[in-house]
Amino acid sequence: MMENKKESGYIWLHYRVINVKTTINGETVWYINKLKNLLLKIKHFFIKPKYMKNATKYSEKKINSN
């Protein structure tokens, strides 16, 4: 059976899916590269992204139990 696959020209390979970066609402929050990640953390320390600004606004709201 393996000989038939080799003769037909198909080569079966294993592959991995790797996320290069992750975004939330269009803002990049994580890179696979550690140096880029460090620079992004430094940037977020001085300039807060939109998703972080909105998180505090929604967390301060109290839910009415009535």
C-alpha cells in the first residue's frame, strides 16, 4: 500500500499550527517573538490600548440585583 502512495506522487508530512501574534479588537497583545513581546509590554506600560481602557469602565459598574 505504501508503494502505491509513493508512485502516485503524494508525500504525507506532519505540520504544526503556530500563532505568530494574537489580537484583541485590532490591537496586538502578544507575539511569539520574546523581544517583540518585551517591547510591546514597555509600549503598553506608557500607552494603554483601547481594550484596557474599556475594561476598567465595565468592571466599575455595579449590577442591580432587583
